[in-house]
Amino acid sequence: MSDARVQRYMLYLVVGALGFLCAAIVLCHLLPPPAPANTPGQWSEFWSANVGLKRLGIICGLLGGAGFPFLIVVMFLQLKRIDGTSAPLAYLQLAAGLLTGFPALIFPWMAWSPLVFRAGALSPDVAQAFTDIGMFSFFLPWPGLVQIFAVGFCVLRAREQKFPRWYGYLSFWVAVSLVPGGTLYFFKSGPLAWNGLLPWWVGVSAVVIWVLASLFTLFRAVAATEREET
């Protein structure tokens, strides 16, 4: 089996991981997430309701997060082909992507796991604290912003255009759209809260668009690599 074919199968796994993540968000009633201004009692009630669905959602979230490294590795291998001899931006994307995967896509579900495992048994203050930890981990943009910026810069500076230039510009736009996520510490309501316009509706939507665009461009790049190997 060729390396390019292995990469294609890895991208299929990313598609499946996206499905698990979408299911997790729906099952845990996080579309959109409840307001950060909720009281400890409200958070305790939130995690105690529909516990069976939320437990299933946590499992789906962990499975979905486990698929993110496949995207990072395939992206690295394809960027390395266009990033020059030492491939600094490809390695930066790899490092930043691996640093992003655990805190953003694994740790939140782990933080929320005790809340559904011991639903109703934990104090409201504990429920609020674990919820905050998971939300901060999920929404804070660093180092995901660095990863996406590195991809955009690599695509636009490459002499050999294996990726379309619009994808590079899209990556820059998505990276900028993540910046408001860094304001979560200051707002419990309004457009800059974690359920507000910028961190949730703009930031999360932008990431979804970027991941779908990444899959599209990577499938094309891998197909071109397969043709070169035959």
C-alpha cells in the first residue's frame, strides 16, 4: 500500500471524527452552549438532565477528538512537499496542531466526564468549575491560531502551487476570527462570551469551514501524490 493511499484513508477517518464531534455537541446540548453567567445550581441541573444522552455525547466527543491527529499528520506531509528544504512552516503546523488537539478536542470532554458520571452527586460549585475548565480549554484559540496561520503562510509562499491560493487566504481569515476567543476571561454575557456572536457563531463556524476546506484541498493533494507515485 502506497504512502499516498494511507494518507487518503487517514482523511476518511477525519471525516468520521467530524461526525462524532457533531454528534457529541448535539447530544450534550451544546448547540449553542449555555451562558457562562449561569449560576452553579443551573450548571448542576444542566449536567443532571438527559444524563444518558450526555454520557453518549462525551464518548462521541472523545472519539472525534482522537481523529484530529490524522488531519495534522496528512497536512504536515503535504505541506512538507512545498515548504522548501527545511520545511519550517510544515513543522510549525505539526507542533502547533499537536498542542491544539489535546486541550481543545480531548480535555473538554474529560473535564465534563465527572459531571455526567456523578450527575447530581457533585456540588453545584464543582459542576460550575469543571464546566468553566472545559469551556476555556475548548474556546481559547492558542495555539490553534498559530497552526492555521502557519498553514496559510506556507500555502501562499510556496513556489509549487499544490494548494489553491484561496485556501491560504482562508486560513488567514480563520486565524483572525479565532482571536476573540481569547477574551473569554473577561465576559460572561454579550457577543464576546463563549456563547456569544464572535467566539461561538463566528469562531466555531470559521473552524468548521476551515476543516472542510482542508479536507477538500488535502484530498486533491493526496490524489495528485498518488498519480505521481504510479
